[in-house]
Amino acid sequence: MPKKTAASLSANRAALSHRVAYALRHPERVPPYLRRSARDTWLRLKHRDHVSYYRAVMASDTGRNPEAAVGSKTHERWLALGRMQFDYLLEHGLRGDHRMLDIGCGNLRAGHHFIAHLDPGHYYGIDISPDILVSAKQTLTEYGLQSKLPHLTITQDLTLDFLPDTHFDVVHAHSVFSHSPIGIIDECLGHVRRILAPGGFFDFTFDRTEGVEHQVLREDFYYRTETLIRLAEQHGLTARFMDDWETRPHGQSKIRVTAPDGYQA
């Protein structure tokens, strides 16, 4: 994964000049981009709201390759990214008796590590895509984790209204906000405080820019760090940029959100 540079952090990937320059540097990537752009345009016409649109994107991508659908071009990269997420939380105190909510659990790239580590019934994975959850069940079977009784649930939104108050010690969302418009992020931050246990935290990754906030094909969204920290603070949460995540070979950045103990409705 390329290291973040000042140029990459300030780039506006939606700008015509950027796209032309990128095409000139990588002509072999132009045909796949055009095919994906045509597909996404068609799906946006069929599905006007973002969740329905992105669910259709995931159905299409999962049908071709479930591991690529969650952002891993090779099986080796799928394994490495899953392990990276698990090791990071383990270093930050993830215990077997913790209860964990994995938002956008995908096909359990990291989830199979979390499930193996946590006590039975302590892992809750949610995703908007039924297709990727079918793949998640296959991963669960492949790794022999049935006795861990994980919860795998489809969701339509991120209000988290079906989950109990003050229940989760760790909430985790990897490569979710990087595919989400600001309204969905706001929705999640507006409700996550209710489900966090005292002393719990919410880690999420995002595509970081230090230039103009932008999106590409309504699939990839780039935000400034201060935008997301300010949004969390508007919901009574404390947010901080996780500098130690930047040392990992991953293109996204990470923010940790915590809430005052003693949630009251």
C-alpha cells in the first residue's frame, strides 16, 4: 500500500485534470474504470438512495469475487488486512470478554480473527449487503467458528436501533465511512453513543484528504480529519486521530471516538 504523501492527501480525484493525468500514467486502467463508471451510473439511476445503490454495487462485486468486493485484490492481501485490523485492536486492549460490534463486517476478513478471540456470542457483525453476508457464513464455516455463535445481521441504516443500550465495549467500522456520504456518517455518530458501554470506544477508518472534500463514482468519499472530529463532537463524543494506525501499510486513516460514561436517554 503506497505511503500517504502531501500530494496524495491534497489530490482531488474527482477533478478532470486529475483523472486525465492518472489516465496518461496508467492507460491500462482506463477500460476497467470506464466499465465501472457505466455500471455505477446505471445502478444510480435504478437506486436513488445511497444504501440501496451501494447494496447493488456490493451484489455486483461479490458475484465476481467476494474478497475483491471488500477491497482485497488478492487472497494474500485479504489475509494481511484482516490480520492487521485484529492485531491493532489487540494492541489496544481487546479482550476475550469484550462485546464487539463490527459495522460493515463484510465477509469476515477481520471478523474471523475477532470471533476466534472473543467469548461465544460476543461478536456482532452487521452489513447492508445480503450477498456479502452469505460469503461471511462461508468464511465462518471454513474457519470452523460455528461454536462461537457470532451474530451476523443485515441492516438498512446505521441508527443501530435494534441493539441494546450500553452493550458494546468495542465498535469497529473498517472501510465503511470511506464509502459513505456525510449524512450516513452523521447518522452513525448520532446513535453510537447509546450502545457504547462505559469505557468503550468506536474506531473507524476513512479516506483522508487535506484538500477539497470529494467523492468518486459515489463509491469513494474523501474527508478532512477536522470535519469528522467536529461532527463527532456535535453529538457529545470525543474524537482523536490515531497516529499509530498511520504506521500500518493501509491507505486509510483512523479516528477513535469515546463517550462520557453513564449514557442517559
